[in-house]
Amino acid sequence: MRKEYVYEAAHRTLNQVAHKLEVDEVRKYLTEDSRNYIKRGSFVGGAQMQVKSYTTSTTNGGAVSTITVNTTIPVSAFDAEFDSELFVKEFSKVHTVEEAQRLQYDLLKMRAKYQRDVLDEVLFYLLDNAGAMPLQSRIDDFRKLERYIKDELANNGIDMPFGIRVLDHGGRDTVYCTIAPTGYGKTFSQSLFGNDSPTRAAVLEIAFTESGLNKFIYDSVKFMLLSFVFTFILLITFVITLYMAVRHKRITKMKNDFINNMTHELKTPISAVSLAAQMLQDKSINKSPEMTERLLNVITSETKRLGFQVDKVLQMSLFDDKNTAALNMRELDANDLVSNIVNTFAVKVNQGGGVITAELEADDPYIYADEMHFTNVVFNLMDNAVKYRRADVPITLHIRTWNADGKFMLSVQDNGIGMKKEHLKKIFDKFYRVHTGNVHNVKGFGLGLAYVKQIVKAHRGTIRAESEAGVGTTFTIVLPSK
């Protein structure tokens, strides 16, 4: 819109300047040249100016007075209108002031007609001969022309550098030019002295620099930049606020799920310990060493279970402040470590009728790792596979190690319930658990995978998950090799 305004204003400016040049030319003829015509007698009929003085006596209320009329008229005017002797006779008949005034009015009419004839003569000469005159004589001062253009541009609200070029003979000859060979972009043109023949037509061109035009256009919208910035800030603030609200709602829901799950997880061992303790208080049970030993085993087992659940929460607290933990890093043979874990975990898998296999193909299995935390990582992944197995399908758990691009790779693959893709990005978040309805089928805190990711990250590694609902899940860990 701003550019279109500049184009329209430039055309309007050129049109107004062309009109001013024509007015200047006419004014020049009407002032200077008309006086020359009168001096030379070059007007209608070649009449010469002549001063006439007429005197007559008049009576006004019985008093006798003399009236003298002096007038400057062309001789031809008398010849054209009436005989001078007849005019003198008529003037001698004047006896009142009113009659003298009426005669003076007639003389003024004659003078006005003469001046109109002179004006017509000048205009006819202008129309007939002006086009044949050199353009430099018709435009006296080209700097005055530049001032005209500058003033008209200012009147149209445009203030920017410009150059002009004046062409003659239908645009073939350059008479005046201030346009540099380079640096000018858009050019506008306007024909001058429209009554001239096409072969003699003059053209006025005006050009703006590309930088000046762009500066004028974009300077006009600078005031909008603040509005854009403010609107953008408001939009970002709104998005952040919306995101924080959704995130807060999600975290609140996760917190509630965590509290509910933790309550159930802690309530079970506490109830078992409480029940065993009450039974030990029964004197009849104390008489049976076997029952006493069994109850003590229950208390010990449930206490360990309770301690394990608490340890899970404490493990994540290691990463709350700086996401770092005190790791006891040393060189480990990952193949041997994974093999021992598989052998230990095989009992749990086999009890459920499942199968666990290991494919330890890493040629360079040596890594720097914390043995305890790395073991917990693998255990957590295997434990999740057992927890989230399909009830009607025996679990199949496959562990594999290999080397790729100088890295140690470890994968844990199962044939469990799997998950949808929208959950894959969130499963490593603290307290996040994939819902299977209003109630989780598997109890937990939602801390296992968050702990796994933090430990892997602390070992300068990465972990990714691939899953398909109803097919299974594969976790892949990438660690730098020794």
C-alpha cells in the first residue's frame, strides 16, 4: 500500500509540475511579450496608442462647471467603433456629471476590448509559435524545475532523494539530467506542453533511489514494529501460560497417581508385617518353632520389600538438585555383567512360564560404569518386561549386546503389551505411567524408567524406546566403550 501511494504521488507531482511550467510560459508571454507587442504596435490592426483629452461645460443645480476627460485609447479603436469627430460632437453635448460618467464608462469598455484583443493576439501567437521554440528557452531555470518537483513531493508527503531528466524531440534528446547512471530504481515520466506536436514533445522524468524508496516505505511502518513485538510477546506469554497450565494439570494428575500407587505399594508390606507381628504375640503360635520362623521370614521379606520401595524414591532424589549422583566408575566387562544378571533373572521369568535368551555379540564389551547402578538399570528394564507382559501369552525376553560406531550397545526386547507412540516421549518422565484405564493394572511409582534414563545420562550414554501396542517393546542403550 505504501509503495502504491508513492507511485500515485509521483505521477500526481509530475502532472502538477507540468501544469506549473505551462502556467509560467503563459505568464511570461502575458507580461513581457505583451508589452513588447504594444510598444511595436503589433496588435490588432497595427493601431497606435494615443492620449485624448476632452473638455466640456456642465450645469449642476444652476452652477456652471467644466469637465475634462483624459483617456488613452488606440487610434484603431476609434476607427473601428465610430468617427472621432462624431465622438467629439457627442462629448460636446455633455452637460451633466452623469452624462460625463456614462461617456467615461463607454471609453473604459473600448479600452477593455482593446486589451482583450491584445490578449487574444498573444494567446494565438503562443499556440502557433511556442512549440517551435527551443525547450531551454521555454524552461528558463532547470533548478527552479527541481524546486517545483521537491515542493510538490513535499506537498504529497514524500521526502526522499530523487533525480530528474528532461528530454526533447519526442524523448530522443536529453536536455537536462541529474539521474546517476547507477543507484536509481523506479522511474516515472510525464509529457510537457501537451499542445506540441508528437515530434516536438518534451518529456520530464523523475527517478528515486532504491535505498531511498525502501527507506521511505519501511520507515512508515516502524511504529508498527513495537506493536508486532508486543503482540508476539503476548502470544508467547499466552502459549507459555497455556503450556504451564496443561503441564501443571498433568503433574498434578501424576502426583495423585504416585501417591495412590505409593500408598498401595507401602500398605501391602506394612499390613503383612503388622499381621505377622500380631500373630507372634499369640502364645499358642510361640509354641511352634516352624510357625515362628515362617512369620519371621515374612517380616524379613516384607521389610526388604518396603526398603526396596523406599530406595526407589531415594535413588531419584540423588538427581533432584543437579541431576548428578556420586558414581563409582570403573572398568567393567559388560558381557559378563549382563550374563550374570540374565542368570539371576531367569528364575523369575521361568516361574511364569516365560523364556529369557541372551545374545552377547559385543566384541569390545569393556565400559566405564558404576556396577551397582548399571545393574539396577538392566534389572529395571527386565522387571518392566515381566510386569507389563500379556496375560495370555508367555513372556519372551531377549537381551542383546553388540558394538556399532565405536559404541557399546545393549537392547532389552520383550513381547509384552507394548504402548502407543504418543507415550514414548513421556515414559522417561518422573512419575509418568501409561494408563490402562482408571486404575493401573500394575502397581508402581513411575520412577523406574526416569531412574534408568538419569543413570544412562550420567554414564554419558543415551537410551531410546521402540514399541507397538500389543506386540512388545524394545529399549536400546548406547554407551561409550572403553
